[in-house]
Amino acid sequence: MGRANLRRLRPLPDCVHPRLRDALPVTRAVVAAPHRRDLGVPVSTDELLALIAAGIADVTGRPAPALTVDADLATLGLDSLQALELVAWAEERLRVRVPDEELATVRSIGDLSGVLAARLPAGTP
């Protein structure tokens, strides 16, 4: 495929055909990473704990619990499947991916918070 006619590509929807996407001049390497606050990403431990509490409420269908970093997931009433659902829920909202080998180490809210925080984009407000 030769040079792209940008005027022809301008009206394309957000999901661009893969063959055309490669012809576009902008790449991820050129675009600056958005600021964490602009993404709605928690920037403090308290904000991250609030997000995890909301996730627990969403996954379990019960009111959001008051959390501390040492709270055990099992004590909060999450079985292993719900813990995985919580991690998937958090990954989607934070736009991060947690490797499976790190998931095996998550037993408490502090563990989960640390694993998620390590994956968040760099920078603070």
C-alpha cells in the first residue's frame, strides 16, 4: 500500500480497518501518554482503595465495604472466581493488564492495590 490520502481517511470511524491503520502517520510511539488524572485513573492509595471497593460491590452484588490494605479477599467474601472477576473489572477500568503469575500472589487488598499501582501509567498530578 502506498502513501495514504489523509483526506480520504479523515471520515473513518474509531475502528479503522487494519490495512488502513498501518498507513496512518500517527503511531503509539508518537502520541504522548495521557495523564493519569485525565484517564480517571486513581492517583492515590485512597482513590485506588475506593475503586477496589466499588469493584467488590459490583462483583459480589453487595454494598461496597470499608477497606484497609491488610483486608483479606476471602474475609471480604470473595471466592477465587470472584477475585479473578474483581481483577478483570479493575484491569478494564484502569486500562492495565496484570500477568497471571502476579495474580497468584494476590491475597489481600494491599496485594491487589500494589499489583495494580505498579501497572498504572507513570506520573502524578
